[in-house]
Amino acid sequence: MEYRQLPHGAPHEKLSVLGLGMGGIQNTPPEEIEAIISKAIDHGINFFDLCAGGAVYAPFGRAIKGRREKVFIQCHFGAVYDEKGEYGWCRDFETIQKTFWWELETLGTDYADFGFLHCVDEDEDFDKLQEIGLVDYLKELKAAGTIRHIGFSSHTPSVANRILDTDIVDMMMFSINPAYDFEKGDEYGIGTVKERMELFRRCQREGVGISVMKPFFAGQLLSAEHSPFGQGLTHSQCLQYAIDRPGVLTAVPGVQTLEHLDQLLTFLEATPEEMDYAVIGTFTADKITGTCVYCNHCQPCPAGIDIGLVNKYYDLALAGDQIAANHYTKLSVKADACLHCGHCESRCPFSVRQESRMDEIARYFARLF
């Protein structure tokens, strides 16, 4: 296992490049959750993202009992759980505060290594978190040692840069994978890939570590059938791609079973040839014609829809990502606002029928919620 030093951390704060995300494990039997975490730690994984279902915390706590000092946990302020343990997104200060203290108690620890502002995708999100006092609260918790570092998760470079401007964070969580980046590169990027890369380089320059979510694009990159490129990649290729980006310390793919963990652990024994992702350089636009790749060439939408983000949340929701489905409900402008004006379709380099796509997405989420 390779370990990378947290730039603003103590000497012992070295994070395994392969971490684990707990977002998809909440329906796994508790005994298996405990076994997964224990086996991960035994194989050198020390970084865990705890944006998870409520049922995950007790078995996770049992797994780390007696070896808390060997792991780093990332807790999200704004991710909350109902009486059934289902994940939800919250901007109520008292609920967020209560959830955090419940998490610590259930985990059997008195601190979190990272306290994250959860999913700050729009300027309004950050405004709200400041308004309710959550940003100041994290500062207080850090001063008290209850959290060791402040961080945030986001999908939006402009918002991420705004948070970095505060100079209070040591870690950022961001989605990185070839599906998000490829179509934004070169002649298809029109500045977008530059914005993302400048964000990563800024983090590297300023000593803010990056943890990577969704390195497999919700599993779609792993099969030719679902990949937007028409060609599948391997787990090792996707993981190596993610940890090669500037500023990245660790990638945190999700698992649901011990078998899934075993598949991830093959990365530790992969040869340089097996990690080589140079094949993505052969992917061309004609392989993804008719598929939205979130490049946002269609912007600005006259109705104010973030068409790329709406499509992303829809695709992830179809793949079983309930967190992404919940994120869709928080968008200020949703798919049903489509004016059917033709603007997006006239600008799409991949010939996506976005008007009918918006109708499809609106119907899907109307049924879901």
C-alpha cells in the first residue's frame, strides 16, 4: 500500500491511496460490514469516508475498536439519517449537530479526523451553511480537538474555489474519473477541463488534500455496455487515473460485499501494465454520440437548468445511487423547467436529444419522490 502525507497534517497523518466509501454498504448485514472494515484495515486501508446509512456506524465502531489510531474517518456535517437509518441531506443546524454527536457515540470514539461540509455544490449551499453557523461550529470543534481537520465535498469547481478562499480547509472531496474528465478535454473542454485541473493544482499548491469519490462513475466505466466510451476499463485503471490527478491523496470507492473488497484489493498487486490507462487516449467523440457526458457545451440554458448535473444525477440514480437521487431533489432548477426551446440540442457536440431527456428525467424523479 502506498501512503500519502496530508500536507497540513501531523507526521503520522499519512493516508492510504486506496480508501473506502461507505455510501453503498448500508444494506449489507452488520456482521459483513464489520468483516469488510476489519479486512480492509488488515490490508493497509486506513481512510474511510462515512457518508453512509445509519446502520453502518455500529458495526464500523466494532471493527475499529482497539485500533482507532490506525484509521482516519471522514464525517459529513449535513448528511443525516431518519429513524430507518436512511440517508438524507439537511441544512438544519440542530439536526446536523445532533447527528454528529450520535455518530461519535455509536462509533465509540471522541473525535473525527475530518469534519466535512457536506455536498456544497452551489453558492447558495455555502451561504446557508455560513448563515446557520455551521462553518463557525466546525472551527470550534477543531479548536477543541473534536475534529482534527476541516474539509468539504463538492462537484463544482467555482464553489470549491470559493471555499478554498476561506483558508480553513485541509481536505476536499471531489468526483474524479475519465468519464467526467475526458469529454471536457481538448477541443471539447472549452475551459471546463482547465477549470477542474486548475482546482486540483490549486489544492496541491496550497496543501489541501483531495479524496476522490466515484472513481468508477457508479460502476459504468467497468463495462463496455454502460461506459459512455463504449469500452470498459478495469478497477485498477480507474483507481490509478484518480490518484494520478494533482493533489489527490486517496480514492474512496464503495463496496457492498467482501467480494467487492477483494476485487479492490487486487489493485495492490496490479502490475504497471494493468494500471496503465493510456487507452483512454483512443476514445473519440463518435463512440459517445447520443450520450450525455456532462460537458455543458449546451450552457447557458435559458431556463437555468444545469443540464450536465441533472443528467449526471439521473444516470447515477439509475445505477442505484440513492445519494445522487437525493442530490437531484436539492437542485434549485430541475428538469421539469425545460422550455423545449432547442438551445441545448443545437449546441450539443454529441447529438443528445436533451429536450426529451429532460422530460424523461422529470417523469423519473416525479415517480421516485
